[in-house]
Amino acid sequence: MTVRTVDVRDLTAATEEAVHEHIAKANEDLAAGEYADAILYCYNLVEQLLKAVLRERGVEFKASQGDIRTLYNMVASELGLNPGEDTIERPLRPILEGLQKLVSGILTGRMLVPSQASTSSPL
């Protein structure tokens, strides 16, 4: 079994090209039945996109922060997108709740992936 690693410097840049690369690799893994690797690509993609939003908004976070639930909560708070807030229109609440569930699902899937695996493809 090959152990994959992530260069910490790669955790700071999410480009459109890298996003497309992660999606393509996840699709390749899904087609090959490599579901654990596909989950890792999805997890890393969401992590990097959340970090990009936080960086763009000037919100400080630990560069090593990798818990997408925490990152998502930071983004939701920064953008005022917590479904429980009184300022959120009622029709938008199920969508935001769905996003929270999606993030939790990806996190749960990532936690089920064997600890020896991580991605080698940076964003």
C-alpha cells in the first residue's frame, strides 16, 4: 500500500485548475472503485475552498486547521449563513442545513478512511 502525503505549503492555494484536477481525480477513483481515495479528494477540495473564502474575507485561522466542520462554521459565521439565525429567510434554512449535513457527511466519510491514506495531490 502506498502512503500519500500532503505538502503543508500546498494547503494555502486553491486555484480553479487545482479544483478541476481534484474533481477529475475523485471521478477517476470513483470509476475505479477506490472510494476511500475519492472521499479524500472531496474532503481536501472542500477544505481548500473553505480556507480560500476565509482568506479572502481576512479571517484568521490556523494554516494547519483541517477540520472542515470547524472551517465551515467559521465561513457560515463570517457570511451570516447560520440556518438558525433570525436574519435567514425561511426558504433558505433547509438549504443551509443541507450544506451543514453535507460537510458533516464528508467529515464522517474521511474519518472512516484508513489512517494510512491521505492525498498527494495539492490544491
